[in-house]
Amino acid sequence: MGKNLIGNHIRKLRFNRDEMTQQQLAELTGVTRQTIVALEKGNYSPSLELAFRIARAFKLPLEEVFFYGEDAAE
């Protein structure tokens, strides 16, 4: 099993949303900017609740923000 099998498209989604900053996303989701940094680097897997809050911030289904599988460990 890989180090972290949950990946995400957060960085790409932020830039596609008028270059939303990490701080702006953090404020929308109720976490710190450092949490967003860790998520984007793949150093942290979010709780299910946080994953849904992030998806909701982007107005996307969970599966369009996060993915699970071997590709995430790269």
C-alpha cells in the first residue's frame, strides 16, 4: 500500500476559480492555510467532513475534487 492513496485537484481548482488563494479556501472551509498546503502537497488526507466542505466550496461533487488510488501516491 502506498504512502497516501488519496489525491486531490485542489491546486488546479483554486487557479481555475480566479486564482483563489490558499487562505481564501481555508476561510471558506474553516481550516488553516497550513491545512490547505498540506492537502495540496499530499501530506494530509482530509476527514470526510472536510472533504465535503472543500468540494462544496468549489461547487463540485466530491469525486471531482478528490480521488483514490495508486496514482495519488505519485
